[in-house]
Amino acid sequence: MSAISVGQAVVLGVVEGVTEFLPVSSTGHLKIAEGLMDIPVDDKSVVGFSAVIQVGAIAAVLVYFFKDIKRIVSAWFRGLTDREERYHHDYKFAWWVIAATVPIVVVGLAAKPLIDGPLASLWVVAGSLIAGSGVMWAADQMGRHKRGEDDTSFKDAMWVGCSQILALLFPGFSRSGATMSTALILDLDRVAATRLSFFLGIPALTGAGLYELKDALGAGVGAAPLAVGTIVSFVVAYASIAWLLKFVAKHSFNAFVIYRIVIGLLLLGLLGTGTLSS
């Protein structure tokens, strides 16, 4: 019997799609949802399932930003043989994304036993949700929001790329929250910070999903729940991306900060009363 049913896969797909790119921690919300449905959050197949359905959300990014990605990838290929193309921002940006992905890959492989074990605890999720809220609020206040996407540099990409490690080690911190906060501290405006977070997430999340696929299938999750969860994640994530870009163009991140604190405190309460098991 599959460790996750098709019905549960639908619920988790919705949760993943809604929260993957919002700075509220998709991993944290998935673990909370799994706990409420009595799915063991530290089970190897469940951890693998969560990583695999992220591919659906990443596919939504690929579709939503298809023109931008096509332009950047085309510039990268042209630059491999044409010296003049190497001066273009798109060619450089492609290399920056590749380079900025290396740190999270190295840490992810080295710390996998911790990530799949002790750090998968819901206590860690709750603490990270609250701590990440403080970082996000401070970043939004500190940032001068004066630099656009065309003003990004290799240094920006590396700092933002490395910040993904926080979410990897502390589920609940939020990959989107960490990357957007770092970009805001570097004075990027909110839309540029959000788009940079999207682009840097593509290789990291796709690689994680493909890497975990064997564990998800081999350790007890059926192909049907995986397919359903991934498809649902794609559809919901596409709508979430469109909404988020419109929202950050006119609003601060304060609503997300408040929401994260409320969810973090609620989770602490559920854990403290024994309603949820860590």
C-alpha cells in the first residue's frame, strides 16, 4: 500500500503549489499538512514525495517565464561560441544561476542525513517560521528597493543563491523567504527580488526532485499519487506565481511576516498540547 493516497496527494499538491513561491515555507506547510493527516513527516518516502511534487511547481515557473528563460538560455548557448555575446547580461546571468546553485547542492548532499532526520522535526519548522519572519521584516525595512533586475550582479546571485541553504537546513525558514530577504538587503526592489528567487529556484528544486524520485518510488509512494500531486502542484503554482508578482509590485512583505508568525505560534501550540507529533 502506498504511504500516501491519491486523495492526500491532491491536498499536498495544493499546499505545495500555493506555498512554494510565497515566502511562507512550502516545506513547513507540507510537514504541517502531513502531520494533520497522520503521515510520518520523517519517512524516507514522504520526504522524497515532497521533493518530487516540487517539480510540478518548477514546471509552472518554466511555463510562466518561458520567454525570459528562452532568451537567457539562447544567450548562454550563443555565448559559448560567440565572444561578443559574452558581454550581454543574459549570458552572464545564466552562468550566475549555475554558479549560485553549487553551494546548495554541496550542502544538500553533505547534510542529507540531518535534513532527512533531526532537522525534519516540526519543532524546527515552527522555530524557523518565526525566526524567518524577523529576518524578512528586517530585510524589507533595510532594503532601499532601488535596483531592478537588470542591475543584478554575480555577487547578488551568489549571496541570494547561498541563502537557499538556510531553508534547506531549517525547514520553515522558506527558500523564497530567504532568497527574497537577501535580495532586499542587497537593495533590489521587490519585483526584482521575487523574479531572482524564481530563477534561482529552477535548478535547485528540479535537481532535488529528480534526486529524490528513486526514494519516493522505491520506499513506498505509488506512481499515481506522485503524478497527481505533481500535476496539482503545477496548476496551483502557476496561479500563485501570477498573483505574487502582482502583489509585490504594490505591497510590502508585512502580510507574509504576520502570517508566518501566526502559523508558527499555532504549530507550537499544537505540538505543545500533543495534537501534533513532531
